[in-house]
Amino acid sequence: MTDAAHDLARRLGRQAEAVCRHYLSAGRRQGHYWQVGDVRNSPGRSMFVRLTDSTKGPAGKWTDAATGEHGDLLDVIRESRGLPHFSDVVAEAEAFLRLPRSWQVAEAPVFRTNGPSRDPVTSACRLFAAAQPITGTIVETYLRKRGITALHETGSLRFHPLCYYRLDPREPIQPLPAMIAAVTDLRGRIMGIHRTWLAPDGSDKAAIATPRRAMGHLLEHAVRFGRVDDVMAAGEGIETILSLRGVLPSLPTAAALSAAHLSAIAFPPGLRRLYIVRDTDPAGNRARDSLIARANSTGIEAIVLSPTLGDFNEDLRAFGVDALRARLRCQLAPEDVVRFSVTSP
């Protein structure tokens, strides 16, 4: 980077919080850092931007603990705005700082974000490839502890014995066992991954601040179980969806990982009926209403499946398989009761 570009990065660093509020609006301030999902302004908490100068480095420097990427506020502007040329980055930065256009800086060469990979999809694919099938691992133990015993068609789930975790760039990286879930598009291509860090014996999630994190391009995509024909079910959490498959073993399902992503999930071609697996909270209600409206606008029948408690995994653990089966029977379209193998208690 040229001296002029370094000067521009330093100027941005003096207004680091204002830069973050403008270009990383999905995040929020946490002490002396701005915390967000990644440099492309995804929701989350794995990226930290230093807001003040310190012995650890100048304001504006950032690290993504999930991917190992790091850089400065010029990188933030480039990635959050999707600017392909350095001249565009400079023009955007100077406009933000209300500086006259510096043509000498604008002609500087394109630079790259530091770290093993700028592309979160590449990082996601690499992590999923390094993991192993869940059979005989503590992922199986963890899911069975949650009452989930139907583990057919779970190729989208894998186990990684030493998946890196770090909440804060000031802390050391912890290698912890984790369940890795592939987030795919409608063609089956990996677009991201979801990590659930686990206790060493699989008895519960790991005792860390944020045991669940996603990485990659999640919008419209999901963790998928089964092949969709004309009917499918979609919900938020992996465990919620796997609980449903315990009594609807042949129903294709998708876990969108959050209420916001559920409301935006893509519909497969030829989909005729969509079961919306609802979580009973305000965010779940908003996702339900949005998804019903989207489905109806495209001629897809939308049917809501509602749990007694907060979600279907809570129901499964509290009431058992038979009670969950009975509750679902009366919510399904009659032809789907037989089709998806729901049997009488």
C-alpha cells in the first residue's frame, strides 16, 4: 500500500466508530471494539474492529476470529460495499471523510485482505471437508441427549474434533470439538457452515459464551435433510428440524438457522406445499407471517406447524415421541399423514 493509502487508513481510524456504524451497521459496540459477523457486514459476533489506539495496535485494525482474516478500514469499505477496484475504495473513503479526490492514491494497485481466505464460502468448504461423518462421534451423543434418535439422511452434518473458537481477538484460540453443518443452496452447493461447539463428552454444548456460530452466505440457503419433491418443511434450528424428522422420517426438511433467514428461504422449483415449523416467540411469529405471505404469492400452500412449548425439540424432550406424533397428526394435511409415515401412537 502507498504512503497516501496508509494516511487514508489512519484518517479513517480516527473515526473508527463512525466508519463501523456506517459500513458495518449489522454490528454493535462492545467496549473498545466494534463486533459484527464479518467484513461483509453479516450479522454475528466473530469479527472485532479496534475503535481506539492501544498497545495492541492502531484504531481501525480488525480480525475475524472465525476465518483468520484481518485488515484495516479500507478493507472494510471495499468488502462491505463490494468494490472491485482500489480507485473505487479510495473514492468512497474520501467521500466519507469529506476530502478532495486524490487521483494519485486512486491509481494505486488493488490490494488484498490479509488472512488465509477472503471468501467465507471457501473457508466453509474447507472446514466441512476437514470434518468427518457423525456416526460414532460425540455429535451422535449430543443429539441423542436432546432426544433425537432419527439420524437418517444427515450427510449435511459432520464432526470436527478441533474446531477453532475465539470470542475476542485478545484471547487465545481454543480448539474445541464441534458439530459442523453444511448450509447449501437449492443445487446442493455449500454456501456456508454452522458450528455448534460441544462439551468433550457430547453431553451438552461447550461452556463458552457463543457455542453456536454461522459463517458464509446464509441468505436464502439452509441446512437440508432429504430430497424435496413437492412438499417440504422449513424451520429455524437444526435440532428443531431433526426432532420433527423423528416422527416424519420421510418429510424433506430445511433448517434456516434463524428467524430472519427462515423468512427469506428460497423455494425449490415445483414446491406445492410448505410446512412452516414455527418457534413460539416474536421473531418466530414474524418469520411465520412473512413466509406465509411469500408462499401464497407464488401459489404455494403454507401450513404452520406449532409446538406446545418454545419449539419442537422442547416438546420432544418434555413430552416424548408419542405426544409429538399425536400433535403433528392433527396439523398435517390428511394425505401427508400417510405419505410421510406418521403412524398412530
